[in-house]
Amino acid sequence: MARLAVFIFLLGVCIASCNGAGGEEAEKKGSACKMDSVNPNGNSELAILMRKMAAGLDSAKQGILNHREVRPLPDNIATILTAKKTDPNLDLTVFDPLAQKYLASVKDYYSSTAETKNHNYNSVVKACVTCHESFCGGPIKRIKKLLLPE
Ligand code: HEC
């Protein structure tokens, strides 16, 4: 039992340190996520949804910058909770509450007024970043570029 605990601890240390490097690498590739080092194909349902979410935010940002209406985000966003992940052992006790926060920020974004839309849009971007700080550091820099001046 003790040996198992040591093994799990070492595995944790390895994952923590390897992930740091993986994030850098992923950022350099300009794509994806440190999860890619786990699965080089990286085309899980969640990864595909994430790309759609990133594209949706980019289009929403352009809409706001051009003083147009709040633009809709992809309508399958709620599937973030059920979409298959590259890492089947991803810690759902951390992931799910962060996903709920993200979904709540999307709801606020939809009920924005002209005065609050920049702020609410940025809250969505920040919810992306918060979760990525826990799981997937690679795209953070890219996600932060989506922020609007408030
Ligand atoms: C609740 C946690 C969480 C939230 C919120 C979140 N992400 Fe992710 N994101 C992940 C995880 C986990 C992965 C790895 C997915 C996989 O490989 O299965 C990922 C992957 C990605 C990827 C890489 C996809 C690829 O090509 O492999 C991008 C880009 C991305 N997210 C952008 C975003 C953006 C933009 C938002 C906000 C609109 C966002 N994420 C919100 C957890 C999250």
C-alpha cells in the first residue's frame, strides 16, 4: 500500500513537471494543449468543441469591436460537461465546477446590455483561462489575446 502511494506520488510529480514543458511546446506549435503529449491525435470531442468555442469567441469579439449586437456563441457549448476528453482520467471534481462557471459566464454574456457587454465578454474569456490554468496551459496566451479593453 505504501509502495503504491509512493508510486502515485512520483507519477503526480512527473505529470506536474512534464506538463509544464508540454505546455511550452504546445504553445510553440501554435496549437492545442499539453494534453497533446498524452494523445498526439488530440481530436477528442472536447478538443473539437474547444476549437469551436475559440472561433466563436473570436467572432463575438469582432462583433463587439464593430459595435454590433452581441453575437451568439456555439449552441453546443453545454456539451462541455459530457464531451469525451483526450485524458480519460481528467479530474472531474475540478473540471465540472470550472465548466459550470464557464457556462454561467456565457449566460451572463447573453443577457448583456450595451454597458456590460465588454465586461461580460471578458468574463467568458477569463473563465476559459481559469480552467486552462488547471488543465491545459498551452493555449492560455492565445486565449488571453481574445480579451477586450474595458
Ligand atoms: C472547464 C475547463 C475548460 C474551460 C472552461 C475551457 N477549456 Fe479549453 N480545454 C480544456 C481541456 C481539458 C482541454 C483539452 C481537451 C482534450 O484534449 O480533450 C482544452 C483544450 C482547448 C484547446 C485546444 C484544442 C485542441 O486543438 O486540441 C483550445 C484552443 C481551448 N481549449 C480553448 C478554450 C477557450 C477559447 C475556452 C473558452 C471559450 C476554453 N478553452 C474553455 C479545458 C477547458
